[in-house]
Amino acid sequence: METRATLRYGKIGPQKVRDITSLIIGKEAKIALGILANLKKGGAAILIKLIKSALANAKAGETKEPLDFYLKRVVVDGGPVAKRFRAAAMGRSTMIKKRTSHITVILKNRENGSEG
């Protein structure tokens, strides 16, 4: 069984989150939460909330307690970019891009100890 949780328009750049996702893909959900809890990155807190949300979605969807969920896939796409301008030297201006992210976490249940 697969379950997912999605964050749309997260106020963090997608590249910052992609750097973290390589550490947790394929790991069990509880182990991934432990890894993320020890990281000092802003995206780690967002991913912790998403994994917990996906686990809660799994518990709501099943009649029994879900066991052995692992992170099958984490998709981080870029969202809309807010463009702001800042004063620069000699009367010019420079563009500041405030990036957003769409993050999807997909968990899968290991059945009978297999890798799924």
C-alpha cells in the first residue's frame, strides 16, 4: 500500500530540499525521521512534518496499524518564483528571486519483509 503527503508552495528553494532527500530515500520512515531530526537544515523540519503527515494518512486509510513504511520516493519540484528588486550601486537595481517548492513524499509498506 502506498500513501502520500504533499506540500505546495513551500517557502524554501527546491535545491535546498533536494540536497537532504538523497540522505533519506529508501530508508524506513522512523529511521528517516531520526536522520532529519539531527540535521541543521531548514528543509529537514519541513520533511519531518511531511513524513509524519504521510504516516498519519496511512493510519487513517488502513484498518490495522501500518508496519514498516519506507520512503519510496520524494519529489521536489520548483513552484512559482516571486521576483523582488533591491537597490544596487550606481542607481541600478538587482533582482532577488524568492523561490518556492512543491514537495511530495510517497511511503510504501513493506509486505512480508520484501523490498516492495
